[in-house]
Amino acid sequence: MTIHDRDVEASPSQRHTIVGVLGGMGPDATVTFMQRVIEVTPAEDDIDHVHLLVDNNPKVPSRIKALIDGDGENPGPVIADMARRLEQGGADFLVMPCNTAHHYWQYAQDAVDIPVWHIVERTLDTIALRIPGAKVGMLCSPALRKIGLYEGFTAARGLSLVYPDDEASVLEVIRAVKRGQGRHPDTLAVFARAAEDLKARGADVLVLACTELSVIQDTLDVSLPVVDTVQVLAEQVVAAAEGTDIPDP
């Protein structure tokens, strides 16, 4: 009997949505996502918060090594195993607060019978609604451009993408966050320059398309709207948990 089964059998009238989180990619990003969920939840007491079932697994093989360096272990099977465990634990749907890991999204979805939300589609849907026809400035790991993770979803939404001139410097910002040095002045200066570069290249909106960058999002001061993929995911998770139906991914 799973946790889910026990919950339903114990009190059907108290059945609530359980959200499974494929986490640890990286750990700080997962904690940031959880904190955002708490912040956007209209709660008066503990019981009002969203039930998150989190596998904060930093042992998932490096997406950077696999996709950029080309010599890393395939993270897909580990992500699939995590998805299965979360489903067995009672999750109603799964989220993965890591953009680059969505290259392996199909591994997770094929492993389970519950929806696995896609952070890219949900982010671009949000932008298309708020700023139709936008040129989207991508603050992300160079791996995203290499694998074309966002490109496959833009045309149908009437959007286009632009990347910073010095993508390698953004990767160094991401790595600094992973080392716990994301708020070093030099790191923040590089982050700010990348944002200004995208503005100069005609971006209408900036997307924090790496959840490590969400950790230092509050330091970004730029005269463009900023869409944070972690914030989009958190807000939609809360909306789903507050509703009566669980939406498809």
C-alpha cells in the first residue's frame, strides 16, 4: 500500500494533491523552488500548504558533463528511477526544477503513468500570454542552445530567441552558484552584463532558464521584464494544488 493509498482510504474528504519533485539539480535550486511554492501559497496554517514529495538527489549525473563536455554518464536512467519512486510514494504529478534536465524529460514521462510537467512549455506559454510575439532573451547554460531545448517550442507560440554573446560567462555564473559563490561581486557583475547584452540585442523579456540563476534572481536589476522558470513552476503548482483537477502537462 502506498502513502497515496493510505491517504485516500483514511479520509477521502481530506484527499489533497501530492506534487512529486525531481530535485537535486542542483540542491540550492530545489530549495529555492520549494521556498517559492511556500511564498505563493495562500496559507493561514501549516495544513494550507502544498504537499511536496521531494527527491533532492544531487547524485544525478552531471547534465553539463553529458551535454557540453560529452564525457559524462547519461542522467536519464537515474531521473527515470526517481520518477518511479515518487509515483510509488503517491505523487499525482511530477515537476523537475532544472531546465537542462528536461533534455531527459522523456525518460521520466516514460517511466510513470502520471503527468510529468514540462518547464519549457509552461514558461513559454506564460510569455506568449503576457508578451505576444516577444523576442526572448535566454539566460541559461550553453547546453540549452546546444541541444535546442527551447527552440522546438517557440515557433508555435509566435516567439523567437536570442542568446548572450558570451554564453561561457553565464555558465561560470551557474557554476559559481553551484559552489555556493553565486553572490560574489564578480559573479553578479557577469550576470548583470549578460542581461544588459540581451537587452542590447533586442530582447523584449529575459528568461532565467537555469534554476541556479533563480537563486540569485533578486540581484538582477534590468529594465526588462524577467520571467523566472522556477517562479512559473511554483505558481502553477500552487494553482493546481488549490484546484479540484490536476492539469495535463
